[in-house]
Amino acid sequence: MNKTQKKMSFFDRKNKNKNYDICPICNKPIHNVITSVTHRETGKNAHFDCLIKELKKEYHLKPDEDIFYIGAGRFGIVEKVKKGKSMNLVIKRRIQYEEKNI
């Protein structure tokens, strides 16, 4: 085993011959397609976390807001509202990201 092979993780050595989709946002391979989302501009799979970062930049969130996946291809801009000892989440805006399948 040479120096390069030692540096490769077990996952990388096991999967080095597989072709992975490349995230159009960060240009890195997508190893787990289940956690990817179709990028609306390119139509290619993108890392979920990369997409969240992109949406945060696009929608200029306030300090008490965050973006959550709310299902069916939609994300929500969510405001965190503290009531007493509990924290409530209020959806301020819904973002239909993926096309609805009719």
C-alpha cells in the first residue's frame, strides 16, 4: 500500500471506481443521493446543506430566522419565537423549491 492509498479513507478506497454526481454549488461529489435535492437552476442533484446555505444568502435572513425543509419540495423561512420557557417556530414564508408532481 503506497502513501496515497494510506491517506484514502476506507469509504474512498471502497468506492473509488464509482461515478458520483457532482454538486453544482460546491463542485464536490455527492456520496449519498438520498440526502440530495434537485437544484432548480441546473436540474442536477445538490447537497442538502449546500442548498440551505444558498437559500440563506438569497433570502437575507434576520438573526432570529432560519430555513427548514417543510416537506413536498418546500422550504420555510422560520422565525424562532420564545414564549416563556418554550421556543415556538413560526413559518414566515414558504418557498416552493422543487416542482410539484401532479
